Amino acid sequence: MNKKIIISLFAALLLLSCQSETKKPNVIIIYADDLGFGDVSAYNQGTLNTPNVDRIANEGIRFNNGHSSSATCSPSRYALLTGTYPWRNKNAKISTGASLIIDTSQQTLPKMFKKNNYATAIIGKWHLGLGSGKIDYNTKIVPGPNEVGFDYSYIMPDTQDRVPTVYIENGLVKNLEKEDPLYVSFKTNFDNQPTGKSNPELLTTKWHHGHFNTIVNGISRIGFMKGGKKAHWSDIDMADHFLDITKSYINQNKNKPFFLFYSMQQPHVPRTPHPRFVGKSGMGPRGDVIVELDWCIGELYKTLEEKNLLENTLIIISSDNGPVLNDGYYDDAVEKLGDHTPSGIFRGGKYSLFEAGTRVPFITHWKGTVKPNVSNKLISQIDLFNSLSSIIGSDQKTHDGENLSSLLLSGNGKEREKLILEAFGKTALKMKNWVLIPPYKGSAVSRYTNVELGNSKDYQLYNLNDDPSQKTNLKETEKEKFIELLETYNEIINN
């Protein structure tokens, strides 16, 4: 073998080696809050227009059967970040001023990315609890996002409708002054502090149910708060603020692989669109904040484009649960809905075991790698841990998640066959095109939100292929299928 051949072979081996060590993709999860399957116009269900999300969906993969793990926020976030069913953790319920519900020793998405030399960040809504016991907001708050794997965190503690109405950066309340300490309580009010119930004349947004405590920016919230005035956020500027922090983070980390959890607050209540978006949808504040959300996602896309990062960034867009209209404030969400259908053809919504509780927008995009496609295969946010681990070459995995990396990147390949859905601690089984809902006590329809919850005195069995709106209970006519699903449900729940 002559010298030229040896050199050529060495060069070929070196090239193969370099190709096998392709630069790992950045991963951005864009997580909306209460965004319904029909709220994204790419799904051709409602009448709202979301051109920026549509562009990403049309350039990538639009999943028609993508699910959150739960029909409420904190449990879904827990499942996404841990790859574990929330019903396995008794503390993984809607968080209100609670302790951190993720164990700091637990596997998490950001920890997995960190182990693989990624920078990690969460920007936006947290709602997974902070600290361990009573929180002192005037000192560094631990544990929190940083203790479960995020290098950088810039968050609202719970939700926009709860106190404290402040941002927390890496465990410290942003802009808090020592001479004006912040006090928070979810039990009793502080002296001389107006509330929505006692001082309705101070409100610019009237509460409908539950949201009648401390008033900030003319909006009464859940819980009581005193002090920390320089730290209070501006509701109408919140979307811009989180977007600016996100764009800055991308710019600072563009030369190394990063995992970013961009956790948006829209269209959760209180719906407070920036004046630029007021009236843009014709559907009142709920429609306007979805238009605002779409614009924010478009601006994020532009940032990635300007930094030449699109070809090395996997974008995932989804929502924590299905939609709700009246969720605590009078804001014309019901009155101005018109022909729009936030749940699409599906039954239920937020808080519900019916399909619209967890069937949510689910989109992947990776320029040059993910080819445009539409997939009807079943995938859940609980599978993101194992799937993303595989994509970046990690061997970490969780018990409840599945490795659906091929499906995530192509829309084809293995899909999830069985999925336990959850709402307020109640569970149901989705298996292929079938859904089994066990009997539960409680109202069939929520008194305040008017959402069908899925509660019934008897088992419910639906075939979504023939009956996507879940109108016909087949429990009595499909006895063999009922027994099959019931056995499967019990096996998973007890495992």
C-alpha cells in the first residue's frame, strides 16, 4: 500500500470521525399556558390566526395526536421536566405558594442536558413550587429551578394570577429593596391592604371567582402580599420582558449548545395584552394574548435566524393543558368567542379527563433535519426526556417515558401505544384510538369554568376514530375492549 493510499484512508477515517461527532443541537421548548388544540390556526380548527406558529408547523412536523400528561399546569410541567407521571407524586398538584415538588435528587431534563455539556435555562412561568417550607422572599430562595438542573432561571414563581407578582432571578427577587421587604401569605391578609373583594372600586379587571385578594396593577389575585413595590412586575409588559430575557440568553450562549425552556404565560388569566395587541383578535383579551404569543414566537424565530442557529436548533412548541375561557375574571372570553373553537372538535378542556384536557398543539422544527410532515401518531410530553436524551447521544432514560426520537424528528416510526391521562389527581387511559375513563364522584360540569370534567358514576369507553368528540359511551356494547382497557389501566396504575 503506497503512501498516497494510506493518507487517503486516514483522511476518510478522520472525516467519518468528525461526522459522528456532529455538533449537538440546541433544544428550545416553547411552552404555552392554557393554549388549546384549536387555538393554533395550523390545525384548521378555530378562527384565530397564528401565522408565526403556523410557519414553524408548516416547516416542521405538526402532531395531531400530541398530549400533555395532565389537564392542569403544575402536573404537566412536572411530567415534562422529569419524564415521570405526575400521579406517582402526591405533591405534583397545582402549586400555590408550595414547596418545590421536584425532588432535587430526581432525574430532570436540565440535569440530563447539563451532564452532556449543555448550558441550561428556564425563562418564564415556573409553577413547580419553591423552597422547602415557608418562603422568605427577602433572601435567596432554595431549592428552586437552579437546584434541579437549570444554570440560569428567570421566572415568575407560580402564575400571573397569584402572588407574589415579582420576578425571581437565580433565587433572588429582582429589584427588591431591603428597606421595603416583601411579605406573602395565602391564608390571611396584611393590615390595611386592599383586596378585590373589599375594594372593587380599585379594579380595572373585575374578578369572577376565586381571584379576589391582593390588588396589583388594578387586578386582584389569589393570595395576599405586602411590600416589595419596586419589584412588582408590569402585567402588560410581561410578554415583552420574558422575550427580551430570552433573546439575550440566546445571544450570550449562541456559541455553545444550550437547552432553553421558554415557558410563556399566555393565554392564562389574567389576560393582559400589551396595548400593541389590544383589539387585534376581535375576541377580547384571550384572543389578543394569543396573537401576542404568536408574535413573541415569531420574534424568537427571527433571533435564531439572525444568529444562524436555525440549522442547529430543535424547536418544540406545545402547551401545558387544554383551553379554558372563564377562568376567574370577567374578560369577554365567552362573550366574544364567536365561531372560534379553542378545543377544536374535542370534548372538554382544562381540568377535564375528556380529550381536550390534554390534546394540545405539538410541533417540532429543525431546519435541514426535520422535514415538513403531519403526524397522527400518539406522542406525549412525558416522552420528551427519553427522546431528547437519545437525540443528543445520552443514555439516560426514565421509567414512564418512551424513546420516540424518530417520531419526534420525522413524524414516522414508533409511537406511544398507552398513555395515562390525569386531571386533579383523577386518571384515565388512552390506548391507540380508545379512551377509558373510570367512574369518579363530582360534578359533570365545572360550576365556574363551565368545562365538562369527565366525571360520571359509570365507566366511559370511547372510540376516537369513529367518535372524536366522545359523544357515545361504548362500555356496554364493546365489552371485550372494555375489559382489555380496564386490565391495562390497572396494570399501569399499580406498576
